[in-house]
Amino acid sequence: MFEVSGGEGPLGVRAFTFHDLKRQRAAKYAAHEVFGGKPLLEFTGLESGSFTLQIRLDAALGVDPAEKIDQIAGMLEAGQEIPLVLGGSPQGLYVIESVSEAWNVVESKGKIVSATVGVQLKEYPDG
């Protein structure tokens, strides 16, 4: 659940948001060879859709980056289907296909202060 609210964190705000959202949709086609000509294409259905997004995690914005990274990794490892809702509009069920982490700021004792997490979501067919 992404959020922006007041009152938490050193800056008086709690922010857990994403950016650089990208969506991919694709169709499937079978190619039928034709003697002396170009193959004929036959539409056979749709590929599973996908989304990629970047999540900014910053302790100054009231978020514990290591804790959120662990939560996201746990969802990936469990193969958990999650409903994706954007702007109040349901997009269907998705699974986390991959996660990348960039530890942008780390304190001298190893605590992550700021990180960026890249998440790849894959559509999970509902039947």
C-alpha cells in the first residue's frame, strides 16, 4: 500500500511512493509458412501483462528501507498474488517477478538510510 501522510518521520511526513511506472502488453501470434511468400500470422491470444516501477525508500520520510525491502522480498519468495489498483481502478492480480535494490545511502554501521527498489510485476491469470 503506497501512501503519503503527515506526522511521521524526521521531516514530519511519511511517504512510501513509486515512480517511473511502466506497463507492457503484448499479443501472441503463430506464423504459418507459405511457399514463396511471407509467413501468415494468426492471432492466438494475449501474453500476460506486466508492470515495472521504482520505489523510493527513505528513513527521512518515515520509512524503514530495510524493513520494506524485506517485506517486498518476502512477497516475491512466497509467490503471493496481490491485487493491483491504480487510481482506484483494479488492474487484476499480479505476482512480483523480480526485485532489484540500490542502497543509495548507508550509515557507517550498515543501516540503510535511503534505497531505491525496482519491482517487476507479472499478471496472474484469475482462472
